[in-house]
Amino acid sequence: MEYKIEEMKASDWEQVKDIYLEGIKTGVATFQTEAPIWETWDKGHLGLCRLVAHLDNNVLGWVALSPTSSRDCYAGVVEVSIYVGNKYRGKGIGTDLLTAVIKQSEESGIWTLYCAIIKENIASIETHKKCGFREIGIREKVAKMGNGIWHDVVLMERRSKVAGIS
């Protein structure tokens, strides 16, 4: 499958949102219960390092970054969100998206990528490890789903070897 990793555009939002909703339905991708409107999502994510995997006019998956703090000292520490459409999982798209966002984030001076992954989401944890993330801890029973079941979250990070090292 010959897809391209490209900058996300506002016109990609409906497909990006649909993939996000697929993730919500899995019960292990996020604690969110609904997708936001574009304007809310847009404000919550950095304007840079928003990528989609495109095949023709179809979005197969996406990745974006969010700030973790408003303090200047943490400007290079961001949270990663990544989702791949149901029918495209297991094909290396997540790895390709993470690899591309790592490269772009380092070029933008970002030195730490962080994520919190629901413990049962083994595929996401393994994909992040493959891309150089390491486990830094577990938050036990940090949140519960709408069904009342509590879940642990695996905290992971990737520290750049090129950005922010001076």
C-alpha cells in the first residue's frame, strides 16, 4: 500500500474525527467519549507536527501534538496523540506516522514526546517502544470508562538525542 505522510489540513478533519471515533469505540484508546468539534480540537493541539497518512483522498491515520504546560521551560515537552483507522491497523502506518512526527518535532526544537496509553492498548505501547519511547511509570486506576471500569495508564516518553541537548 503506497500511502503518503502529509501535513494535516482542516479539510481532513471529518476523516480524522471518524478515525478518532473508531478509537473511542475500542474502549482502550482514550477516556474521551466523543470527538470534539474542529475548533476545539484545533485549539488543543499545536499548529505544527500535525500529520496524516493519505492514500488517494483517504486518511488512514493521524498524529498530532499537544502542549503539556503553559510554562516556557516546558515548551519542548509535548503529548502525542496517534490514531490509525480500524481497517489499516497492523500495516506499519502508526510506526510511519510516529517516525515522521519525531523527525518534524526535533526539527521544531521539541525535545520530549510524552504519551499516556491505557494499559490494555498493547499495540500502541509496542508501536511507541519501536519508535524509541520508554515506559516511565504506571498510573494505577487513574480513570474509568463510562462503563465504570477503572484502568491503569502506561506513561511513556521519548527524549530527543538532537533537540534541546545544549
